[in-house]
Amino acid sequence: QVLLDETPGDRGSRAAHASFQARYLEHYAAAVAQYRRRLKNTETVARVLSSAVEGVIHNAARRNMLDAPELQKQLGELICAYLSGQGARA
């Protein structure tokens, strides 16, 4: 994702990036729809979740922590908690 954002390109590469981004978010939306079926705003939830995951991974990569088991565990717990709606307000 970061490489795609930072790579200079022409219209063709920008179109490919836009296509990738759309499919990328579709996969997140499908996961959200599977686990949080009653939501009407799955696209927004998918964007928040994908941004959170991207942020954690990006910062872990900068800190050379991608292989840290505790980081992986915490990220998994974050995703599960968000998808299950734990802590969600009514």
C-alpha cells in the first residue's frame, strides 16, 4: 500500500492503483459484513479497520517489529474486538 502511494506514475498506474484500492476495501467490507451483519455502514467500518491495520503495520515496519509475537497478538485482538463489536456504543 505505501509503495503504491509513494510511486510516481502515469494515468495507467493511477488507474491500477485506484482499482487495487477499491478491491482492497471490498475485501475488508466483506469481512466486516460477515462479522457485523447488522451494520448499514460497512464501508465506513471497513475503511476504519483497514486504516488501523495499515497504521500498525506501517509503524511496526519502521520500528523493525513486524516479527514481534506480542505485536501480532495485539493486532489480532484489535481486529477481533472491532469485528465483534466489543466496546461498541449502542
